[in-house]
Amino acid sequence: MSGWTAKRFWKAATVTEQPGGFGVSLDGRALKTPAKALLEVPTRAMAEAIAAEWDAQDEKIDPTTMPVTRSANAAIDKVRHQHAEVAELIAAYGGTDLLCYRAEQPDELVARQAEAWDALLDWAEAELGARLVVTKGVIPVAQPAPALSALAARVAALDEYEMASVHDLVGITGSLVLGLAVAMGRLDAATAWDLARIDETWQIEQWGEDEEAAEQAALKREALLEAERFWALRHL
């Protein structure tokens, strides 16, 4: 038995002005989230991007081609109602930030990590008030409480749309510092991806690349770029 697939039932998606921002209508019917809330977003640019995704659908609706819609739904249906919990989940990455765990050998990899990551940790101290401790190996290291508090406060101050973006920026890279650096314009998502993949890139250089792993990595990279785009749409 084949699975049910939603089909296109509208001719045009249009942006509408709402009391709290902007919405999208499908032939005059207001678009709603999966939880049946009004899909109302803070900027016209975000609404236009959502409308474009719906207009681009063919006969069968493919949610995987609608990243802005998905992120807006997550912001409204999930983050808005669990703001503190999501903030805590994101901030927890500060305690195990990727940039703090360094290789013990070989020397070339050690040097490559230091060259790429030390400047970001310096930035986190200067801009976020968080000096994180670096260690070698995978044994957990306790981070200073003031640093973790500063990072947590920065995350908690995000609104639901910003937090939906940062959730993906941080989760995909494994680094709260990298995620916030992209959000704050310190670097772009493509660069953050390369920085987060230093260990993997090293392994590929030594042993070659697995085709399936490469396909999965490409999907994650695209998701990271979409998270950056969602952040930008929030601020246009």
C-alpha cells in the first residue's frame, strides 16, 4: 500500500500583512503550521521566501524542498512554546564545544586545528565574554562557569526565529562558538562547515572518502547553509 502524499490544491501563494508581521495565503486561504497555528513571520522577506517555496511545488508537495517553511513551522510550533528548554539544549554545547577538543597527534593536524580554531575562541572571549578551556583528547574538561553563563545568556536572548536557526547552526557543526559566529556575522556558514570538518577532512586526505558518507555530509552542509539563510531572512 503506497503512502499518502499531499497534492497541490492551490494556484498561487501570496504574501499578506498580519497584525504581528506577515503571512502567506494559498488562493486566499491563510497558511497554517502543522499544529494549526497561523503561519505569521516577522519579516516580509521571510514570508516571500515561504510563498516562493509553495509556488515552486509541483503536483505532489515535497517538504524537503521547503526549508524556510519548515524552519518557520519549528519556530512557531516548537521553539515559541519551549523557549527555555530549547535555549538550554543549545547552550549545553558550550560545555562540550568542538573547538575545545584537540588532537594529540599528528603534529600537522594539531597545528591545523590550532590555526583554525584558536582565533574563534579568542573571538568568543572578546565578543561573548566566554573564555573556554582547550584540552587534548576526548576526556571531558570542565568549562568555567562564567563562560557558560555568558553563552547561555546570549542564547536565551534570541527570539524563536533566531533560535530555530541557531539550533541548526550549532547542532550541525557541534560548536556553539561556530553557530553564534555565523549568526553574528563573524564568518559565513560555508566557512563554518569547513572549520567544523577539519578532523574529517584530515581523515579523507589520509584514507580517501566514502561515497555514502560524502552524500550525508553534502546534505548536512546544505542544511547549514539554509539555517544561515533563515537567520538572514529574520533580519531583512
